[in-house]
Amino acid sequence: MRVRCVGAIVHDAGGRLLVIRRGHPPGEGLWSLPGGRVEAGESDAEAVVRELAEETGLRVEAGRLVGRVERPGPGGLTYDIHDYAATVTGGTLAAGDDASDARWTAPEELRGLPTTDGLLEALADWGVLPSGSG
């Protein structure tokens, strides 16, 4: 069974990327992009806005599709994740909902954090992170 999910690629004025530390499985304790499941009747853009508010306290406007990945989930599920660019329009950064922490990270800092499988490679492939070792 496929589960449609969204993620958000959000940068601050200094070029740092918004990431969250997952508070629940899958990937508990690992850093990733904020996001989650698209609910019934919800567009991807609506899901991005909702998930960012729930996980980070930030209000965002969803932009263009940056990339798409598939990740295995429990019980034979496949997460079909569509990651969108997003722009902060308000709010105050604070971890909430499924996130145990939320922060802005520079590319070199992100490479030093424990991240979800394939995150760094996908971000590099999509041109979000500069290519480099890590």
C-alpha cells in the first residue's frame, strides 16, 4: 500500500535549511525535513502548510515541487514523499506534534547530524545541498 506524504524545503535568510528531529517511528531521533501524510481530501499544498504549523510552529506558503522519493514503511507500506519548496510567512519556530526538536541548519552542520535514510543524497541530487562528502 502506498501512502502519499509531503515534506517542505524551507530556507532562512542566511540560507540555512529547516529540519526537525523525528519524535516517533519511523526514524525516531533522526533529523529530517518537516512533513507527513496527506489527509483525505487535502491537496499537497494544504498538507505542507498544516504539517509545518504542527511540527514547527511556522506558517508557510507552499511552492514548487522540488523532488520525490519513496521510502519503505512498516507492514509493507511505501511512503510516496513529495517535497516542496516553502516560504515562511509567520509564526515562531518551536518543535511540536511529531517533532522532538526543530532548528535551522547550515549544510555542513546537517552533514554531521544523524539523518533519515537517503535525506542527504536526495537533497544533493535536487541541488538543495552542495555536493560534497558526508
